Amino acid sequence: MTQLGMAIDMERCYGCRACMEACKVENSTPRGAFWMHVFRFEEGEHPNTEQTNMPRPCQHCSEPSCAAACPTSARFKREEDGIVLTDYDRCIGCRYCEIGCPYGVNYAQFQHPEDGQYGYGHSESGGDDTFGSGSLADALGDDNADGGKPPWHDPIHDQGVEPRGTKMSGPQPEGVMSKCTMCVHRQDNEERGQQGTTACQQTCPVDAIKFGDMEDPGSEPRQHLREKSSSSTFKLLEDRGTEPNIVYIGDEPSDDARTIEGADTFKDPEEAIEIENNPPETRSTDVEVNQ
């Protein structure tokens, strides 16, 4: 039996957050939603402090508590490869999955997907520097007025995902939950030649994310774990009985570790829109030195 998962090497990760950006671009997630988040922890007292970086996708648990909490079976584990998915057609947005999950990886969509995208749906000129000036209709063009897609939307996410043949990847409709899918659209489509990869794993500049079958001794994550056998390893909240399939290489943050920036910082899309419209002023770099 195949069980897709990851070995994430915290001894390599230096917190660049390229994986977070790659995930957003790949999955067209809306403002405030980060299916991949890189936690930054600080331990010790100044000046003797150490910082740890810990990428955290969905753990794709073998015993997913989110699926157990879902009243409509919208959240379920796919038997063929162990990926935990959300059936957007069945999800009623009750957020029980968010309550049932101990990892904080679930995101609710309160807006139409178009309005939720960066640069769209909040002002005449918002996002001009990113998407180009003009309306969404201008971006689509006359030739694609009926069948075109906005520039932030990859049509591959409109394809049904097995075993149900319904929409389960990319930006979710309004009132629906979403989370990391381990790039299921890549795993299910041979034409693009991206099977066996995820956007975060492929983009990581230091090769800290290893993705593959955790049941296969020859897979990349299992090989890397053997290579780093002298290092400590751990799984997140393993005592909850969820059997997560993300293995971390490195020292687990202690109970005294302080989170520098939490995953909830930009979880509110309205707050993200406000920050986008009114970015904070650039901090002064002038330093006064007493002579």
C-alpha cells in the first residue's frame, strides 16, 4: 500500500519561505491562506538565542481526525495513496475539520474565489503592479470571453479528482474549506510530467523537503532518513493518535520555544486585504549612535 508523505530536513531549512510562495502560485490559494507555513521558533535568552525553522504542510495523517469530524464525508483519506482531500462539492463549511485538526492547516473561504485573489476585487487599480492594469475582463481578453480563465487560475484545478471525480484541488468555492493536497493534480496527471513531485518540494533551494512513498524503502524520503540516521527525528503531536506522515529531521522545538510569527498572522482574508490596500510604512534604517 502506498502512503505519500514527506521527510522535512530542519537542519537544512533556513526559513526562506520559498515553499510557501510556490504553494500559493501552484494552487491559486486566496489572500490569507497558506497551505504551507514555515514556523520560526526562538529559544534561549539574548544574546544566546537560536532560531529554528519548521515548514508545516498538512500532515496527511493515516488516522485523520479532520475526516472523523466531518459530518458530510467531504474530508476523507484516499485509499490508493493516503492523501487526505476535501471534496468541494460535499463541503458545507461547518469548519468541524478545523476544530478536529490539531495542526491548524485548514482554511475557510469567505469570499468568491475571484474576490479573494491578490490584487482583485477590492479597488480599481489594486494589483496593477502584479497583474497589469485593467479589469478582469481585459485580462481574459475578447478571444476567451466565454472559456477563458483569469491569470491566477490554472485550468487543471477544474478537473475532477478521483475517486469521486469532483473538484478537490486549487481555490475552493465560497463557504468551503481547503488545505494542502500534496499537489494531487500533479499526482493524477501524467501529461505534465510532474507526478511524484510537489510545488514546495520542487522549489526548495536547499532540498530540505523530500516527497514520496513513506512505505517504500527506496523512496527519496526514506533514503534521506537513512542518510541522516545520526540526527534526531520527530513527528508533530504524535500523541494525538493521528499517525502523521510528515517526518521532521532535527531537534524538536522545546516547550520553551517562542513562536516568532504564528500561522494565524494572515489567516483572516479581510485583514490581508487591508494590509494589501494599506501596506505598513517602510521602517527607517537610520541608527543614532551615541558618541
